[in-house]
Amino acid sequence: MLNSGTVESPPRRPARPQCHTAGVTSQRVDVLVIGAGQAGLSAAYHLRRRGFEAASSGFDGRRYAVLDSEAGPGGAWRHRWRSLRMSTVNGISDLPGVAQPEVDPCEASSEFLTRYFGDYERDLGLHIIRPVRVTAVQRHDTDPRGRLLVETDHGSWSTRGLINATGTWTKPFWPIYPGQAAFRGRQLHVADYSSAEEFRGQHVIVVGGGISAVQLLDEISQVTSTSWFTRREPVWREDEFTPQAGHDAVALVEERVRQGLPPQSVVSVTGLIWTPVLRAAAQRGVLHRRPMFAGIEPDGVRLADGGFLAADVILWATGFRAALDHLAPLHLRSPGGGIEMDGTQVAGEPRVHLVGYGPSSSTIGANRAGRAAVATLARWLGSMEPPPAPTDDQSRVSLR
């Protein structure tokens, strides 16, 4: 653990207020959804369409519940830095059945999407139970068709099927480098980033080769000096990103999880797209990439060529890992280090589906994964066939 300088690992969240709806123990449902971001809300929407009712409704038929660890709607969007505007956010998809309201491109994405998600939950009556933190999921017994026991900080739940939609935001990845603990400056992960203004007058090193890294390089370089380090030379796309390119990238990530390997991000396959903002940053010399430094020293970093670069801040834009620690008692990981998947279903465990994981980590992919997981679970649970799909006009609701 890093213990020198100013280090913010892991990101500390404020204590969540207690909620009277969460203090329920020994609840039994047919399907339990963990997480209420894009993937979790998609799953809840499709459960409702297939006749499942919220556990709180008193309904005697097929029941579901959605547990969310956040204090309110929005999922990970609640924590995005305020300077991330709707005009620059990367790829937002409508929630299923409900079009986004008119977008102000200058509005912070955290505000817009939190409001959109909250209106969606309320207008569709999804009855999200929060704040509830799931601590462990285990099998009741050895029966492969038996129930799963879900332990939380507000009691336990028993379910026939589980849709896990916990995303990655709560599990930022921090690489370990020689001398890291001795750094006298500030180290933080993108998950803790708030504003470029707090770095004014300091030299900031940004580490990482993804979208967040280059977006924050552009932003921080507007107020102070920066240096950019990555392990590999980023791949830049000169052409427009096409649906076929996206499909091909998702297929590559999907093949990894099918083999039980840790998933890559989709952007690691597609590369970075030259937007007008990033082209302007490149012209200012901001996107001059350096090979990864050899080590960290108290006042900066030792470069790969032996030189030294003084620094006040190291910002780790090194991505996130799937937040799946609560599933550890199920022993789902394969020898390859990942979880072997068959679509959204964990291979060999038909009760457990992962959505927003691997190939479905994009917003569009999360929507589709929520639908697929519900369809597969409904069949497995012996549910009735769903009603005919409505037309687009019939299935969409306007939020105002």
C-alpha cells in the first residue's frame, strides 16, 4: 500500500445515508439484479416486459429486485468529473424504451445522466432498492438449479437467478512501479479526478493510453504543464468509427471472455479517434507520448533513457477492473484469470449472468446484454414466452 506523499488509492466514497427500503432480510425473488447503471436498468426494464414484478409490490407471481450501492440514480455517472460535458462524453446510448430528453451539449454529463436515469426509474416504476452493498454471493446447496444466497449490508436475499451489473468504477486499477511509495507529490487515479484547476502551477504526469487519458491531458494542459506516458504507442484512427468496426472490436473482446481470459476494453481494440479537440491538443504538443518511465523517485520519475523528469502530480488513467469481488465465493474464475462466458451467462453456472462486462461494457452493449440476460434467464426459469415485441412507437416513452 502506498504510504508516502499524497495518494488517493482506493478512491474513498462518502458514507452513504441509510434507507428504510433497504432494511429487509430473507427476501425471496426469482431474479436479483445487482447494480442500477445502464446495464442494470436495461435488465430491470426487460424483466418488467416479461411479466416480472418488483419484490415490494406484493405480487404473488414472478418477482425481481434491483439492489444498488449508490445513494441515488446514475450509476458511475454520479462520480464523473464535472468538466466532462455532454458534447465530449464518449458514446451515450438511450436507455431501452425511453429516449433521452433534449441534450444541452454544455451540461455536465454527471448532471444530465443522473437526472435521465432517475426519471427513467421513476416513470417506469422500477423500484430500485438503495443504498445496499452486496458483500457476498454463494450457493445455498450443491443443486445446480437451487437458489443463490446474496448477503448485503442490509440483510440477505434468496434468488433463483442473478444478473450482475456492478460495472468497474468502484475498482480502479493502480499499476505498481518501483519507488512509488517514496513519491513526495500527489498521486491519484482518474476515479478521484475533479478539476484541472487544482493542478495549476504544477507539472502533471498522465499515465495511460485510453480515452480518459487523452481527454484529461487536453483539459489539464490548458492550465499547467503536462507529460504523457504509456506502455505502448496508442493506435490512432484517421477514419470515422463505423458500426462494422465496433462490431469487430466487440467480437474480439467476446472471444477473450469465451476463453476465460480477462476482458480487454473495447477501446483497446478500436484505438483512439482523432476528434477536433484532440487534433487541436496535438497541434499544441500535448499528445507527445513518452515511453513508460523506469521508476518513480521522491521528486519525479526516472525515464526509460536514464534521464530524470521532475513532477508534482502523477495521474493514473490506467483503467478499471470488473467489480466482482462479491462473487468470489462462487469460484467462477478460470485458470486464465477471467471468467469463462457463454454470451452473458457464466459458463457452467446458468443462474449467474454478467452484464456490462467485457464485450457489453459500452452503453449500447449494456442495453443488449440486459435484454439477452433476461431472455436467457426467463427461458431457464421456465417462464412463459414473452408477448410480441411492440413497435418502436409503442415501446418508447417520452421523459420531460
